[in-house]
Amino acid sequence: MTELSEKLENAKPVLESIPVIGPFLVHLLARQDDFKSSSDYWDRRYRTGGNSGPGSYKRLAEFKANFLNRFVDQYQIASVIEYGSGDGAQVKLARYPSYTGVDISPKAVEMCRILFSGDTSKRFLQWDAVVPDSMADLSLSLDASISWRIPCSTPTCGGCLNLLGAS
Ligand SMILES: C[S@@+](CC[C@H](N)C(=O)[O-])C[C@H]1O[C@@H](n2cnc3c(N)ncnc32)[C@H](O)[C@@H]1O
């Protein structure tokens, strides 16, 4: 039992007795205790039928795609790399000459490889398969920056600086 779940177990009777929000609070705290890492969260989400979230669909996805497609076209960008490519819903709207999608969730990468198996302009990699010379004209992170993780812990690492230099 983790420290948080132990505290929760002790506080549960008091929290549950709070009218209306009590049971909700217990539920929320229990879910927080489930959180191990961003990669675990997203991978579990995709494996259990979840998707990349509302920002990757409909109006919001179209807004992002319209802006980026115009930008890529206007500046004649030949290659794009995206960190946090997700389930592929947003990528479906992208019109880029060459695209590399990187994700922390192995399930997302697997889903996208299947979804775009006939499209040679797109490839999908797990974050730890990105090599320092994976340069692109444009580097993106859409709706994923809050869980950004630099692939190594050395701020002056040549590999990471090269990756960031692609931005
Ligand atoms: C909200 S979805 C956004 C998907 C897509 N970029 C879009 O705009 O529709 C966030 C995605 O970022 C991925 N992600 C989160 N942290 C990441 C990281 N440090 N490196 C690579 N991918 C990451 C998650 O697995 C998830 O698929």
C-alpha cells in the first residue's frame, strides 16, 4: 500500500460523510493514486479503447490542421516531426510532405502504424527510438507539452540539443 492510499484509507470515512462531493473526492483521490507515469496513463487509455481526447477531434482538430497545413505550405516545409502524435486522428488531417510521429505510448505507435500502413510519407516511432540526427524542418508538440520529457537528464547532452535544435 502506498503512502497516499494509506492516508486515503484513513480519511475515507470522514470524506465520504461530506454531502454530495464526499464520494466524488474519494473517487478522485483513488484515481490519483493509480497514476504511475504519463506513458502508463496514455498507454492504458489507448489499450482500453480511449482516444487522444477532444482536442484531436472535430472543431479543435480542424482548427489546428487548418493553421498547420497553411503554415507548412506557405513556408515550404519539407519534413515535420511531432512529439506526442497520439491515436492518429489529428494526423489524418495533416498535409505534410514527410511526417514522423513520436509517442510515449507503444499502443499509440502501434495503432498509427496500422492506420497509416499504406502511406509512405508517414512513419511512427516510440520516443526512445528517436536518434539524435532525427532532424526535421518543423518540430511540433500539439496538446502534449504538459507531459514533455527530455529523453536524457543531461541538459547539455549533444543528442538532446540536436533534437531541440530541430524545433
Ligand atoms: C492529448 S494527445 C495529443 C495527440 C495529438 N498531438 C493531437 O494534437 O491530437 C497527447 C499525446 O502525447 C503523448 N505524450 C505525452 N507525453 C509524451 C512525451 N513525453 N513524449 C512523447 N509523447 C508523449 C501521449 O501518449 C498522447 O498520445
